[in-house]
Amino acid sequence: MIDATLLEKLKSYDTPTICNALEIVDPGRRLTGFTTRPLICPFPNLPPMVGYAKTATIRTVHAHELDAKAQRSQRIAYYDYIADKPAPSVVVIQDLDGHDVGFGAFWGEVMSAVHKGLGLLGVVTDGCIRDIDQWAPGFQALAGSIMPSHAHVHLHDFGKEVRVAGMLVRSGELVHADRHGAVTIPANLAAKIPAACELLARKEAVILEMARAPGFNVAKLREALAKQDEIH
């Protein structure tokens, strides 16, 4: 579990900044751990969300293999799982039918309200969503697409490793997401992220201050880059 104060601090940065910071504390993260395909964010003005991943997979193009009683039992077990600790949590759902942008919507007015009511922050999925106007207020969404039908959508499994838009996620991993996409934060690196973000901000401020000032030119850029190298 990550300290609550640290979680709040991580929420103050956007996801690109988190990715930049991870590159500093672990250079191997330049090519892994984040979404690599675009996802739709219908609520771009919501702040970043940071939470522990609750993972699941869905099917959409054929009917559920389980009978009605078994389906209900599976769904209740899923709700128990997502409502359990650790918290706060983000749902990460992979559509197994391979349509990349979704075929039938698991997410809409009801499911967003249920998940928000159970304390979750939002969803990251390569499947589709719908009911945007009726969506639970403040519940963030990153999705493969927006579609009108739920088709044969049903829960396939939960609590297992998933891959969404190129990002591999295991149940319980820390996920940071906003309108740009999502990234996982290894627990052993989380405490190092704020200092790396502040270092990046100081370095970028030198460039931005000169670039935005009148008379900016290559000579001033060279000067700014030299000053930037002195910041540690």
C-alpha cells in the first residue's frame, strides 16, 4: 500500500509528467508500462486519477457460456473483488474479442454508477462505452471507442493480468491515468516520483521562460540548455 499523502501528491501531476519521471528513476521504463494506442477520454477536464488496478476481461460477440445462476454468482464475486481493498482503485478491462476499439459496451449509465458507488475512481479499457450524457459524474473513463449497443457483452474473468492499449497491468498495480492515457507505477518507485517531477519542472522552467520571452533565438536557447544542464 502506498501512503495516502503520496497518492495525493501523484494526483497533482499529469500522466505525461509521470512517464517522464519514471524515465529518470528507471530508464528501462522508456519502452514499457504505458498505453501505446490512443484511447478516447469523453471527460478530458477531470483531474488525473491514481489507484490500484482491479482487472477484468470481457467478451462481446457471443452469448455467455454460463447459465443465469452462474452468471449472477460470477458478477457478485466480481463486485466483491472490485469493492475490496486495496483502495482507491481503477478498473482496467480488456476486451478479448480483438476489435481493439470495442464491439459491445460493458460500460454505460448503470455500470459507471455502480462502480462509482463502490468507491472506484474510473475505468481504463480497450473496449467501448456508451451513455455519455448519463455517465456517473466524476467517474473517469479512457476507452477504445464510444458505441451504442451492448451486444453480447459479458464478464469473462477478473483478477488476472490484462493488456489494454499496449499496457500490461496486474491486479493491485498502481495506475495513473488522465486524458493522455495511462501508466503503471511500480510500488518500489512511487516514492521517488515527486522528486523526479520537481526536477523536471525546474529544468523545463529554464527553457520555457526564455522561449516565451520576447527576442528568443538560438543563442538564447543555447544559453538555456547550458543552464538546464546545471540543474540537478
